[in-house]
Amino acid sequence: MPGVLLVETMAQALIVLYWFNFEVEHLFFLARDESRFHSPVLPGDELRIVARKVRFRRLIGRGEAKVWVGDRLCAEAVITYASSGEKAT
């Protein structure tokens, strides 16, 4: 699995975590910081994505996520994102 898809997977997990805290309408991926890729993800691997908030504010959030396959750490990243501030209806 390409690294860009692993980063996208981690970003989506963090956006869901942010949405459960604020329920905003629009969220935007801003930056990928401190990403590391430790081992490859192969076809048929079952991913476990662990997302943790670092700092959540109303309009901006920062979190870190890790991708595991079994007990093997495959990738990790710190991701920053923002919201439009509009409430979801």
C-alpha cells in the first residue's frame, strides 16, 4: 500500500475523531508533519489505525495517528486540519 494512502487513512481517522468532538460541516486537511514509515503494508494485511488528539480547538486541530498490522508498527504521522466553523445539520 503506498505511503500516500496510509497518510490519507490516518488523516480520515483523525477527522472522524475531531468531528465527534465538534460536529462541524467542513473539515480540511492542512499539513502532514513528522511522518515515518517503518515497514511495508502488503495486499491482504488488516490495518488497525489508532488516532489520538494532540490539541483540538474549534477551528483547528492537531492529532497523531499510527497504522499497525498485527503487532507491527507500519506508519505514524502528526496531522493538522481545520474546520469552517459551521455546525453540521
